[in-house]
Amino acid sequence: MRIAQHPILTFDRGKEIHFTFNGQHMTGYEGETIAAALHAAGVKVLARSLEKHRPRGFYCAIGNCASCQMIVDGEPNVRTCITLLKEGMKVETQEGKGKIQ
Amino acid sequence: MREVELLVIGSGPAGLCAAISAASSGAKVLVLERNFKPGGQLIKQTHMFFGSESQYASHRGVDIADILLSKIKAYGDQIEIMLNATAVGFYEDNVVTVLRDEKEYFKIKARSILCATGAYEKSLAFPNNDLPGIYGAGAVQTLMNVYGIRPGDRVLMVGAGNIGVIVSYQLLQAGIQVVAVLDAAPRIGAYLVHASKLARMGVPILTSHTVKEAIGTDCLEAAVVCEVDGKFQPIPGTEKRYDVDVMCISVGLSPLNELLAMRGVEMKYVPQLSGYVPMRTESCETSIPGIFVAGDASGIEEASSAMAEGYLAGLCAAAGLGHVPTDFEQRKQTYLKQLEDLRSGPVGDRIRAGMKISQL
Amino acid sequence: MFEKTGVASREMVMTKFPSMERINKGPVAVVECYQRIPCNPCQTACPAGAIQIGNDINDIPRRDETRCTGCGLCVAKCPGLAVMIVDGSKSADTVEFRIPYEFLPLPEAGEMVVGLDRAGQPICEARVVRVMNPPSFDRTPVVTLEVDRRYLYDFRNFRKEA
């Protein structure tokens, strides 16, 4: 899902960052947000809605819309589209509002 | 509590130009930016900008961000940009509360405040519009042009305004197929040169069309579109299905200026400027002296106007603080003339009408 | 129709083309700008003063075919990629086009590609003569193609063979 070559832009990807998504090992790059790295890995469902458990994905990419809120290192409602990836992060799908652990 | 001379909220085209302009008059400026990178939407614009040399026409947005940031750097500690810092409150005593890195919460008091907070993308109501795979067009730009990540393989673009048409072209540049661009309006809203660029790549632009529904279980799998009549009502029997894994919603922007409303400046709903906007003087000053506005936060326009308005607002805000350069009047007239030029054509009709209504 | 599809009609296109006499003399710019928008880099870029917009930045650029040298500096400068160069001086049967092309992979000189019209539909074969991509073009490469003269008013783009 990564763009290899682009006519206008060059992508200087930082060093590899390792994290987990629902226990599964994943790799992203330094300087990337959690949601971007997940998207690159083909993960499109980031959360489930409160009442009807509908899938929630990446939507606005600028921290406005709340569609990408996930549980990160035990903390719910993290806006993953604006939160940078860090080594060893534990990222989980959020169901509804999430609980503070 | 930290005290600053001029606080600029937002580091997009308007905010950066405002900071440069105010600093060049001698003001000390703090710029707040909620993102971890400065530049606002400029950092994802790979196309060349319109306008004239004074608005860096013919340069790509992403490069304009670099040009403006290098100008800012030349002012040394006269301009500080604070990243990851979201202005969350704005109070009577000109105190702005800031949330930094999602954990530090503090106050900043400013003698003058310039709001350049930009805009947000509007959404569109249709069944299953919440499926993953449906994005704001700006989000897809961020994925592609900031992170170099493909949103998917086959895209339906909803909205044939400048953003919809430009993002479609950018999708093609990233090697992604765009099956069609639709718009409920009977005419293309984008600059027609942009539309022609797309048309000659074989992407059909379907005016008088809308999305009837999205189809998919966990992610978008297809979209059903249909024609609409002169009253924007769906015409039965005109449905068409596109198998797509991405749909971009690009149906316009709304000014993002809740901070100004919270502070109590006089606001007005101005449809020509795409939403609630602050009333302001020719100098971009709101109904409360010392509080200024520039760019999309004052009404949706092109980035070229946002830059010219930023320069004007920064100049006037600095003057209000006592930093009046000898060529103040001449500079002010230059920026006003640039804005007049940018707004004087047929695409500026709407803006000019809106400006009249929102003028103090 | 243009405002609904983005595809200019033959009549509109014809208004932007120079005379056949001028085309046959050598390279000349075709500025396909049909809408009043605030934009003037073509005028700024032209070293011959052949493209004039005037005092109102919204006015539609006028190209003077006698002053235009076909240098092509406006091609990569136009933010709307609305300018191309046509040259009918090379042969009686063909015409050379210079068009902006911001996609990868770029074609190579000598390669045969598919010629497209303004709606992106295949209409003819085209031979790539040259690909120019100097730093001054700022990542808007300009591709020169040789096309059968019959497609003078229809050819506007190309795609590489699948």
C-alpha cells in the first residue's frame, strides 16, 4: 500500500518502528502516524461504533472527526490519525467508548 | 502565565504570512500549530498554485510552505512556532488556553490575537457513508502526499470543485485509478483547466450526479450513483454501480472559527463564504479591537487569497500594537489591491458578495 | 458542454490555434485557457512578451502568434497545464507537439505511445521525439511527440502502451 515512486514527491521514510495491532506484530516508519502505518499495512477498520458496532475507519486525517479513535498502550480514545507511532506501541481496536484501564 | 505580543493561531498559508508580515513591522510573534508539522494544508498540495508572483503562483503548495518557513526562520526568535499545540479556549482577558502534546494544558495571554485556523471538510449524508474506505478528500491527500500511502486501488470522487478535481489528479499521479468524479451541481465548480487535465486522462466528470448509497460490510466495496434533476432530486432508473474500494468526499469546506465565537466577536452566517464568519473591517479586525482573522477562518477562498489576507492582517495587527512601518499605508494598499485582483473575476462574484455582508 | 465535462469543443479549440501558415513556420504556443480566473504566470514566463493578460489578472491570456517563438517556457509554468506547443515545420504529413506530462514512468525518445484526445480517448499513434525534464521545469516534464497531421486539433495527451 506504499507509493514507491512519485512524479512530484520523494518520501524520506525514517527508521522502522515496530508495534502491535491487536497483538499482531506490525512495522511502520518513524514520522508516521499510527493510522497511516495501519493503513499502509492494509488495516482499514480501526474501531467499532458504540451502539450498532459499525466499523469505523480513517476519515479526516487531521484530528477533527473521532472516527479513528483507538486504544493505544491501554489508553482509549487516542486520535490515531494525528498520533505519531512509537517503538513498542500496543494498538488495539476500540469498541464503543473504550474503558480506562 | 506566558505573555506574548502577537499570538497567531494556525500555521497554514494565512497564519505563516501573517507572522512574516507582523514580524517585518517589528512585532514579536508566537504561532500555535496543532499539527506536528507547520504549513497547514500547504504541505499536501503538489500542484502549482494560481494567482500572481506575489502569491507564489506557479510554485507547488508544498514548496510554498518551505519558502514561507525559510522566511520565518530568517526572523530568528522574533517568530516562534509552537507545534503540537491546540488552542482550545479563548477568553475575555485575551487569554488563550492551549493543549500541548495532548497532556500539557496552559494559558497564554496576548496583546493581540490573529485567528488563522482554516477550515474543515463538509460531509455528505447517504446510506453507509460511515464505511471505512470513505474519506474526506483532504484525508486522502494527507495519506498520499504526506505519508506516501495509497488509500486503495479504485476511487470514486464525490465533488467536482477544485479540491475534488485536484485530488483526483493527484490520485492518478500516485498510480491509483479514478473511476469517475461526480457532482450534484449541473456545472463543474473547479477551475476548468484543472477539470480538463483530468478529462484528458480519461476520467469522466459526471455533473448532475450524486451518491445514492455505499455498499460493503466491513469496508467499502461499491457505490451506487444516480442522476439528479434540477432540484437535486434523484432520477429513478438512472442508477449506476461502481466497484470501488475508496470514495472521497469533497463537497466543500466550512470555516473553522469557533474560538472567535467563544471570545464573543460578532459572527454572521454568510452562505457565500460557506458558513458562520466573523464580521471584520477592511483591515481584517473583528468587532473586538486587537482580534484579527485571516484565511479560510474568515470565509472559504483559495490559498492565494489566504496568503494575501495573512500579509494584510499581520501588517494591521502589528500596527495596532504600535509597530507602524513608514510604508504602512503603501503596503496596506498593495495587499488590498492584490485581494481585489484575486476576487475581481467571475469566480470571485460569490466572495465579493460575502465580503460585503461581513464587512464592519 | 465544456462546463459539464471539462472537454473543450472543436470550435473552442480552434479559437486558440494560430493560423496554419504560422504553425507551418515553426513552433508556436497554443494557450488553452477558456475561463476568467485570477492567474498570470504565462505572461510572467514569456520572454518575448507574446502572452498578454493585461491589468486584470482575471483576463484570458492572448497569445500573439507573430511574437511567439515557441520557446515553450510557458508550458511547464502554467499551473493549469493548459499550454502546448505545436510545430508544423518538420514535415508535410506530421506535426510535433510539446505537452506537459506529470506522470511516471516517463516515456523514452523513439517510443511509440497511444495518442489521446481531450476526453482521454485513444485516437492515434504518436512517436516520442524528446523528453525534457530540467530542474527549471520544476517536475513538470515536457514531452515532444510526432503525430499525424490529421490529428492536429484533436491530439492533447498520450498514454504508454499497457
